[in-house]
Amino acid sequence: MLKDKRKAIIFTIIAMFLWGSATPTIKITYEELAVPVNDTGLKIFVAGIRFLMAGIITLLFAKIFNKEDIENAKLDWKFILLLGILQTCIHYIFFYIGLSNTLGVKSAIIEASNSFIVVLISLILIPGDKVSKRLILSLVLGTVGIIITNIGGGLSDTNFKLTGEGFIIMATTVNALCSVLVRKYGQNQNSYLLTGFQFIIGSIVLILIGITTKHGSLTFTNKGLILLVYSSILSAAAFTIWTMVLRYHSASEFGIYRLFIPIFASILSVIFLKEQFTVYRIIGMILVLSSSIVLNINKIFRKNIII
């Protein structure tokens, strides 16, 4: 079914919507589970539960959609362990704490800087990548966009908090680093197993950290449980859709659709979290998205791609 490009595009956008919905989902989950703002350990514990379930679901999807490949798959457990610690554990410690201390809209805009951070890290870790005028322009646009996003009442008020916007920037950087590592070392690994096991490994560490550092306990409500399960399913489902799309279509061609993630995250934050699009945030989003577009300009205007 996903061999058809139009259907692949539709499912890709669905996957981007799922990933974009994670931002408001996490913030509402905190409220429903009665997670105190200052209980960092409990936030990490919630992240651990989510990704433990996401890892199990991803492995179930692998049995359904990728059975033939996983039976003959060879895994690099050292790389999976590294990815589990970096991608699932460290990345989401920064993300979950940062998200609880900043607005969903601002978080989404900062996360949109992932594309040019990936390119910047690639210059360091992957020989052959070169600095271009397009990269420099992209970095300038993205950096200015993030600065403007954090402006509050005026140009003298940057409204920046280390454990809020700062942690989101750190999370985005770690995520970009992992993307480069997967590109460099993970191409021969089965994507389902790599993701599923790194989810589980990272989640176990998150749970252990959460248990030993949390001060309170979770208050489970029906809505809270549904949101927790949904956040687990969205990670597994979005990844599965994305992996199936990349079986039949070029990653370089379809990668541009990742620009929909911050757009969906921002819109859903406005709808469900009652946040506002200020002039500064709108300008910031335009600049950050423009930085990604500059990097991918050739892909956008390539023949046969539909945006």
C-alpha cells in the first residue's frame, strides 16, 4: 500500500501528527497524574513507564510487519546500549523536565532546530561533510529564530530558563547527535529491533532513576492512563509508519515532511493547552522553519515531491 507515493505521503503526515501530539500529551499527562512541578524524579519515572511500553509495542509491531527480517537480524548490542542511554534516557530526561518548565509552543519551535543541529554535528563526526553558504545561512536563521522565540514582553526580556528552554535545547542536541550516530553506525541494524530494544534499555534506566529520586507518587485517573498509553502507542506507531515509508521511498526526499512536527505540536499546544501564538513566537517559528527549508531546498523543489 505504501508503495504508492500519495498514500505514503498521507501516512507520513499522520506519523508527523503523532510525533507532534507528544508535546501537549505529555504536559496534560503530568496534570492528570498529579505530578508536582518540582518533583523531577516523578517526571523521569513517567518517561520510563512510557518508553517501556513503547519498546514492547515496537517489538510487537516488528513481529507483525517485519517478521522475516527480524528472524535473521544481527544486532550490535553495544550500539543499542549506547543509543538507549543517549536517545531514550538522557534525551528524554532533558525533554520531560524542560517541557514541564516551558510552553509547548516554545518547545515545538526550539525542537524544529533539529535539522540544522544534525548538519552541524555531522560536520564534526562524519568526514566529507563541508560547510556551505547554505549551512551558514541556516544556522543564522535558526539561532535568531530561537532567540526571538524566547523574547517576552520586549527585546530586553529574553524569558529564558535553563531548566525549561535550556533543557529543550539540550534534548534537541542529544536527539540530533543520535540521528548522526544512527546514520553512521546503525545502517546495518534492523530498525524495529534497534528502536524497540533501545526504548526498553533506556526506559529501565529512567525508571530506576525515577524510583530513587522521586518524592511523591502518581495519582492514576482514567484520562491519565489513556494519555500514558497513547503516548506509548504514538511513539511505536509513528516509528513503524516512518520505517515502512522508508522501505519504498527515499529518506532524503521524505525527510522534509518532518517540518510538520513542530507545526502540529504548536497548533495542538494552542488548542489543548490554551497557549498563545505571540508575534515573537510566530516570527521565531518562521525563522526556524526557514532554516530547515534552506537546508532542504533541493529536496523541496525536486520533481515528483508533493508538499
